[in-house]
Amino acid sequence: MIGARVERIAFDHQVRLSLGGLDPDEGYRLDADLVLETPFLFQDTAGAWHEMDPGVGVSLAPVLALFGQSLTSVDVSEHGVLAIGFQDGSGLWIGPDP
């Protein structure tokens, strides 16, 4: 998943990031969707954190900055927190959904 690029972003009652990438060494293509249905945090390139809540409309606009960005890190903690870093320094922090 590292190196995959955000190729599409869609909003409705979810936030959907469509990820794609080609591994030149392995010869396969990654096609995956990251679907967020619960509140999450978005870190912009300036380092500011924004609370995001899928389904609330225009307040999700900062997430559009992820379009075209490549993933540089993906981490899942032992407590179920998903943290994703992007090439421009932005990031996502998604907590576990009870």
C-alpha cells in the first residue's frame, strides 16, 4: 500500500478514497478503497489537525487536498488506530469504531 496514490475521492454518508498504484518490480496493480464511515482526524500540510465527520458536507473540503497524494506510511496500532501518512506531510488518524 505504500506508494499507492489517491486517484479518487467521493463524499456522501462516507468518505471514500480510491487508491491505485503499480508495483514495477512485482508487476501487479493495487486497486483499493478506503471507506471512512466514522469521525476521523485529518492533518494538513501545515500540521494543523481537523476533526472530520463523514456526511456533513462542505466541512470535509480539506480532505480534497489528498487527491493525487501518495501514501508514505500506514500503521495500525495494537488498539486499532489506523494512521496514514502522505507525501506532502498530511495524514489521517482513524480511531477504532466501537
